[in-house]
Amino acid sequence: MKNNSKFCRELLEAHQSLDECAAPRQVVGWFQKVLGLLFPQHCEQNFKNEEQVSAYTDKLKKELIKLLLRGHLTSEEEARRIADDFCETLVAIREQLNQDVQAMYEGDPAAKSKDEVIRTYPGFYAMAAHRLAHELHRLEIPLIPRIISEHAHSRTGIDIHPGATIGHYFCIDHGTGIVIGETTEIGDHVKIYQGVTLGALSVKKSDASKKRHPTIKDNVVLYAGASILGGETVIGSNSTIGGNVWLTDSVPADSTIYYTASMSHGEGEADKITYKTT
């Protein structure tokens, strides 16, 4: 290594030409602290009075400013404004996450308590990461939201782009293998099982600015393995999409759609998708 000057020069050039951003470990550490502030089940310390809570919140705000300035992502004045705006959203984020906890607790017969959901459920952890990352994304912060979302992805197997818009009382059951794309829009009281994909029909770079992912209206249930693709695809309110269904077209409200497998696969027989509308 000490005799390979060419390799050392290449490494030096790579380090010097890097687009600056705080290291993923620093960003994830900050996220974990914010989660601990909002939910004591994830906190390594117990606060004894309001002054301690306020001081810890200020500490996390200063850490966010440092993360923003670490990569020269913005000016100090702009970093302070962004940090202030973000901290103003914490009340709403905690309320939304409590609603998600309620939905997961009510939606899973195996859940013994809401405390269990907060401490152990991958769906809660993924949504905590998403709610926080989404606000940073909305404030047009580069990279940091993706670092948070990909950390949650690696830990839970649930892949939610920070740009996705998700409504109130969102329930993730099991969760492994769920993919929710950047321009997905999800309404209130939606329940999603493992392996669901809300994806794009096109992966062309030229379509990056378009709505590429589906819209899911209120009170929809998406069962395991369902794939719903396309920016113009809309799943109407109060609909149920069965397991392993593949959809690239919209369905009206109050629909039930499920996959029917042919048992014999004889001549003229084929698997099919069945639509029912009440």
C-alpha cells in the first residue's frame, strides 16, 4: 500500500471530489435521537422535567444544523430556518405516528398493546422514518431524507421513498418486501400487507419529474403480493385488492379484486383476475 502511489492519489482525488454530505452513520444517529424524543420506548434517557425536554429538543435542532452545514448543503441562516421549520412539524409528526400505531394495533389481532407496536413492529419503525424523512424531503433537503429511508429499509425490509405522500391511520401488517415509490399518494385508513409494490410502469430517466406511481384512496386494503403500477392508476375508496393481483388500470370505489387460479389448466382455461363492485 505505501508503495502504491497511484492508488493513493486515486483515493485522495475521490475524497477531495466528493459531493459533501454528513456520513450516513451521523444522519442515522440523529434520526434515532429524534425518534427517542418523540417516543420514550426508543430513548436511552428519561426526562425529569419540561426543561430537560426543551433542552434536548434544542440540542437535536443544533445537530440538524450541523448536519446541513457539514455538507455545505446550505448557508447557516438557511440551515437555521430549515431546522426551525422541521422542529415545528414534530407535534404533527408525533400525532400522525400515534394514529399509525392505533391503526396497526387495531389491524393486527396478534398485537397485545400499542407499546408492543411501538417497541417491536417494523411497520412502526418504517413509518417513523418515513414521517420524519418526508418532512425533510418537503423542505427540499438533499440526501439526508434518503439516508434515513434507506436505513429503515435495511432494518425492516420496507422500502418507502421519502417523497411518497401517506395519509392518516396507515397500517402496515408484517411489512417485509413492501415497496412504495416516490410519487405514490395514499389516503387515510389504508392497510398494506407484506410484499405489496406501489411502483412505476416506466423506469426511463426522462420520466423522473412525472407522476409515476399509483394513487390509493381512503379505506383500501392491499393484500400480500399485490402489485399496483403506474402514475395514472387509481384504486378507489373502500376497495380490497387481493393477494398477488397485478394491476396497471384504475378500479372504481367499493371494488373487490382477486386472483383466481385455474385448478386444471386445461385447454381454454387460464388464471384470471376477478372484479366485483358493490
